[in-house]
Amino acid sequence: MIEEHILLDSSSEWTPVAPGLRRKLIHTNHLMIVVVEFTNGPAEVPDPFHNHPHEQVSYIAEGELILYMEGIGEQKLVKGDLFAIPSGIPHTVKTLTKVVRIIDSFTPVREDFL
């Protein structure tokens, strides 16, 4: 018999990360969804490159940005676009609109976000 669990987190609060950047999240033992919102765009320069051991799949829920990924180059993304970043690949973004909202999925869970 498969036991089903439904986890609801209507109490998830926005957490400030930096000026003009906030996030909220929900996770299971192996998967994390993070809503990231930039409200200080458009940016003059890209954010610093970073990488992590997590696989990442993301959806642009609002706004426009340029995604920079090592080995791929740069790509303009708009509302409705999806992108994936393999584990360990340096990447960053540059916002092109005042507000950019991204829905990020990570596996495994990003303990550094908890």
C-alpha cells in the first residue's frame, strides 16, 4: 500500500537575501522549490557567477533576464521560458526588467537555503 502525504506550506514567508532580492521555499527530503524575486532591475551588470552541486531546473514566471552559463554562453529568457543547469556548472543572471520572478527546483535539497 502506498501512503500519500500532502505537504502544504501556506505560511512560507519571504526571506530577504540582498537588497532587491527575496525568496521563499518548500521542500521534501529530496526536492526543493524556491520562488526567487528580483525587484531592483534592470541590472547594469550580471550578478557574480556561482555554482553548486545541485541539479537545477527553473521557470521564468515574470520578467526578462539574460542567463549566462559556462560552456553555453548567454541566452535571453522571458516569461514562460524554462532552463536547466547541471550540477557544478558556473552560471548567473542579469535582470532586464524591474521585476523578475523565477521558480527554481533543486535536487538534492539546498541545505544552505534552510
